[in-house]
Amino acid sequence: MGTELLLGQIVNTNAQYLSRQMASLGVNVYFQTVVGDNAARMAFVIRQAAERSDILLITGGLGPTMDDITKEVLAGVLGRDMVFDESVWQEITGYFTRTGRAMTANNRRQAFVIEGSSVLHNRYGTAPGILVEHDRRVYVLFPGPPRELHPMFEDQVRPYLVDHGYAGREVIHSRLLRICGLGESTAEDMVKDLMATSQNPTIAPYASLGEVHLRVTAKTQDIREARALIDGMTMRLRERLGDNIFGFDETTLERAVGARLREVGVTLALAESCTGGLLGQRITSVPGSSDYFLGGIVSYSNEAKKSLLGVSATTLAEHGAVSLETAREMVDGAMKAFGSDIGIAITGVAGPSGGSPQKPVGTVCIAVKTPWEEEAGVHQFRPPRADINWRSSQQALTSLWLLLGKVLAARGEPPEPVGP
Amino acid sequence: MGTELLLGQIVNTNAQYLSRQMASLGVNVYFQTVVGDNAARMAFVIRQAAERSDILLITGGLGPTMDDITKEVLAGVLGRDMVFDESVWQEITGYFTRTGRAMTANNRRQAFVIEGSSVLHNRYGTAPGILVEHDRRVYVLFPGPPRELHPMFEDQVRPYLVDHGYAGREVIHSRLLRICGLGESTAEDMVKDLMATSQNPTIAPYASLGEVHLRVTAKTQDIREARALIDGMTMRLRERLGDNIFGFDETTLERAVGARLREVGVTLALAESCTGGLLGQRITSVPGSSDYFLGGIVSYSNEAKKSLLGVSATTLAEHGAVSLETAREMVDGAMKAFGSDIGIAITGVAGPSGGSPQKPVGTVCIAVKTPWEEEAGVHQFRPPRADINWRSSQQALTSLWLLLGKVLAARGEPPEPVGP
């Protein structure tokens, strides 16, 4: 794996994964190093790392090919032999039988392990992992593919580290608060005093496309204490930011909106032009979305806007396909076609061509219609094309999220963010 | 930046970017290291790196906050002073005037540079970069945000490295061949002799969701020679893999299919059920797709399949919503609704619920209809939901790609992959 990383062909997601896992165990990660599939440089890096760390997590280079030399290099650094392990050999032959694949002579190499090490079983591939205790340090070798590495860490290495007292006395725990409908500087302004004064938990802002995130991170003796600190800060941030906080951690805006549609008990239909199906894709990416999502019409041509959504030829001629008038007729057409309670229509100029002085690339009209209230607006988003479309879907979901929040509040049910 | 990386909160895309840039300059990257915003550990890592490398590229920690200490640490390691730079100060104040932002006292710190260094101008932020030559080594400090780092590297550092003879005598150049319609092991089997015997260029396979990639990499004295080697191998691989190679490098399957729709001169309409708009989104992500894409109907409910696509109640009752019969009627309905030459329909069980013994989660029926030929198939894709939908869209695009290729061949126009 190292060589692909050093050529910049792939990005190092294993480092991220393992670092996050170690943070959750309260183990400080001070260094990450990438080195190629070269014995001398690998040995050099392992020796350096052993000088400065107690735990070395090493990924990749356990496969059957000639490039895969990690085990052998570590054995060399530690001055240990490689020994054939019959039980590993049984597992490897079993894997090939089970998956019906053909074995090569090289696979036999994978049954050799470092003398005196513990073998980590690999349920999703042929390369076993290895754990060696040596000179008051722990060395763990993981296979490179994430789908093999993740279960091996979680089922075997994490418990080992906890049982052997490596989990830290200080736990680092964090929660991401996801915010829609506020720009980065506006959101920061609303909480900047808390950001400046709170030492534990800390608050760090991140801007993403059409969303702002605040990461609240606590460092404490135990996880309950960390959660309590984070809960307290979450409450204070919600007092400032209100219903614009739509969710926590991995919760997407489409999932939050879906939960709210279900809570309010209404159905949704779409009319998409420039976004081409993106909004429908996002909404249906949520399992169970068929409970509230009826469907959509992607009217990429004017003809389709007329025949399928009933937009009038006069409206198109007088105001154009990208106009509030067209968006309003599109939303009516979608609601009628699907018989839904709520409709969203998006029509805009995603570019790179098709702009005009009056309606430059990035002009997007969005209409959201509910039984209680309707909203239609002209927005100006920055190219490129993919960003314009993403922000359009984000804006539409944000409008619906906030409108449904008002409906809940009017019912006397306080609107809540959606958990992970 | 380092601390966020060590906590696993973000992934290290800067390392990938810089490594790829150095590979294209023929400079071997042997090590990547991540360290936190801690003076002692940063100094330790810089000293170690200086022992083993000629060029040190360091990113992050140049901002105005107290955590940003990279410049000061490097100055300390090199035994140089920090000096106030009037021209940098002018640039920083100019940036704030231009963007209308408020300056803080900390921004003055950003005008201090390492004595005897060259300042790298930052067009997209306030933090200047720094380049220092010291003891036959080059140290470059870059700001962390990619949109500031990339232009700084390309406009200032890359030319410096070339002018000062750091660009390697050996150039590493590669091309990605993108393959649809063949599984990883099938594709590998068809070219395994070339993979085993060719030393320069090398061929490495990668599997991605519903696609296989072959990376052809040449290492030569100059870029023209590398391109010639890669062109030669591309021809040999095309003899084996034929029209299943749909594109090179960054070419997506939706872009390749779009180019072919334009070449053949036909229009397309969609009927999507489980994919919820994903296929429309992919097709319209290509600029200019309105030339051949008319629109789609996302019929998430049975009611919509009947009323908008004309699927008969009998078909739905007898065969179910996920059936070849329904897919065939959906494709007819979409072609009729939009008046298109070609139609694609997708209906399936994306899960996690909704499966049955006869039609488990992952069962997807896809119909592709053209004026020349029609194709309808039942596929079984592995969960999770997002994978099932992605593979469904991939399968539909693959079928259309290959069908249109046969049309071109019949016209006497050899079908070609689509370039980057």
C-alpha cells in the first residue's frame, strides 16, 4: 500500500480510521508515517517509531505478492524468525475453498508468521494480522484493505489494548453539530464567545458545502464525564442556534428531513430540472423513505415541463424556464402528478454554459409548498456545476426542514435535531 | 492541521496532492509523516526528515492562531531568527481590505518570516508560504487549506524545483484505464500475462464499485517516452478488453456514455424506482447533457408507476413492482412521456427491508431500450443500499455503453474509449 500512497494515487483512509479509533480509546497518536514497500526504508521507519512510541500500528504489505514484505521486515528488525503456522494455513485453504477461488504458490507465504507472535484472524481475506509484544512495545500488523482491517481492529486489537491497560486514562470524545441555513461567519459570530472561552469541551468550526459543522470535543477521565460535558455544551449551542442545528455526527440533512416528514406525517413529491435527480437520490438514500417520498419528475427539457408538469407555454415564454413563476407551476404540477402533501421544485442554470446577464450561471429558483406555508426564492450559487446543484438540493432541504420545524412548534412539539 | 489528522477527524488529502505532484516531477517520495501542533514533536520530526531527504514539504500551522507554530519551530531547528517582512504585511492588510474582513492583532504574527527565506505569495488567504535553502536542503512551508496550497505549489514551488535541478531524471507517468462490464478476476485473467511480464510500464489492477481500473505506469527519462510506452500498452490492453475499456483517467462512465449518445445522435429518458434519481443525477452531472438527456420519472410508489408511466395494474399484481415485466413497461412509459429515442428503467429492492425469498434485497430489474436492440435483465447486487443503487446505475450505463458501441461498429465507426 505504501507505494500507492507515496505516488499520491490513493488517499490514506487507514491512518484516519486507526487514529480515530485510538482517540476513542484515549490513546494519544503523535505520529503517522507512510513508507514504501522497500525493506531498508521500512526497517528504518519501524526503528524510529519504536524509539518514540509504545504502540506501533502498521498496515499493508501482508498480501501474497513479492511486494508484500512487512512481516519479514518486522521480523528482521526484532531479530526473530519466520515460522510456518499450520492453523493459519488451514484458514487460508479454507478461505479459498469457501470462495471458490484458485490458490497460487505465493499464498503459502502467507502462512508464515513471526516467531512468538499472536495471529489475528482475517474473516474477509487471506492475509492474517500479527501482534507481537517485544521489548515493552506492541507491534500490530494489519492487512491494508479497510474491510479486512476494520473488523480485525474492532474484534481483536481493541479488546487486547483495553485488557492490557493501553487504553488511556484520558478519553477524547467529540460530537459534530450539523447546522443548515446559516453561513460560516454568521454561525461563528453567534457562538464566538463560547468558542473563545470554553477550554473543555473545545468548539471548532468547519464549513462544508451548504452546511456548517461545529465539533465539540471533550477530554476527560471517562466517557460518561465526556458525554456530560458535551451534552451541556450542546444545550448552550442549541439556545443560540435553535432549529438550524439539524443533526449530530453522521446525520445527513436528507435523513433529518426524512425523520421530520415522518414525524409530521406528510408525503413529498419533487420536480427537478438542473439538479437532474440529485434531490430525489439524496431523499431516497435514506432507508424507509418510501414511507413519505412518492416520487419526482426530472423535467430537463421545456417540453417535459409543459407536458408532464403542466407549466404553461406562456409562463415559459414570458418568464423563462428559470424563474419563480416556472418553479411555482412546477411544484404544483409535481404535487398534482403524485398526489402529495408537499412539493419541491428546483430550476436553475448549473452551467458552465446557458447563463445570461440577467440569469448568470448559478441562478437557481426553488419553490417549497406545504399545506401551511409556501416559499419560493431566487438563489445565486457559485460554480462549478456540481456545487451549484449540491447547494440547490441543500437549500431546498433546509427550507423544508425549517418549515416543518415551525409546524411541529405550532403543534406544541419542540423541534429537535436528529441523532446519529 | 496535524492535530485534526492525528485525531482522525479529517483525511490527509494534502499528502496525496503533494506526492502526486512530486511523482510527476520525477522526484521520489520516500516518506510522509504527520505530527501534531506540538513544538517538540514537530522539531523532532523535521530533524529526522532532514537526515533522510533533500526536500521537505511541510503543510499547515501558518495561520494566525496560537496553535500555528510551524514557522517558529522550523526557525528554531535551523537556528535562524524570525524577522518582520513589510511586503508580506502589505499583502495581508490588502487581503483584509479586499475581502472586507476584520483583522485581528494575531494577523500581525503572519507577517514574520524566517530570516533569509523566500516568501511565497498566497493569493487565496493571509498566510504566506516560506521557502528556505539550508545546509543543501530545501524546506518549503505551505498553508494547510488545499485551495491555498495547490496554486502556491503550481505557480511558485514547482517552477523553483525545476529551475534548481530538483526535478528527477526519471519521470513517473501513469494512465488509468477504466473498464465496465467485467468483474475484477475476469478482467485480470484476460491480461494476467501482460501484468506478469511487463516491467515498464507496469500494470496494476484496482477494483471499484461496478468498475475495474488498470493503472499503467511508466518510469522513463522523459515524459514523451513515458507516454509512448503507455500508449503502446494501452493498445495491447484494448486488443484484449475491447469496448469494455470505456475511458481514461478521470473519465466517468456517465461522461463516456454521454459522449457516445451525442456521437450516435440519440436522446434518452429514464424511469427510476429504487435508484430514486441517482441515474438522472449522474447523467446530468456532465456539462451539456441537455443535448441528449430529456428527463426522467422517479416512480417511487406503485401509484406513480401506473399513472405516470402507464404500467398496468395487472402487471403489478401478477409480477410485482420488481419484475422484468414492470421494468419493460416502465421503459416504454418513460420513452412515451418524454418522446425519447432511448429509455432506461430500473426497479429493485434496495433494502434494508422489503426483500422476500423470491426477491431478496439486492434484486434489481433493468431494461434498456434502443431503436436497434433491447435488453432486460434481473441482477443481484450485494447490500448495503447505497451499493445496490450505485451498481444498478453502473449496470444500466454499462449496457447502454456497449449497445451504442455496437451501433457505432455497425456504422463502420470503430468505438473508442473517452479521453480525460
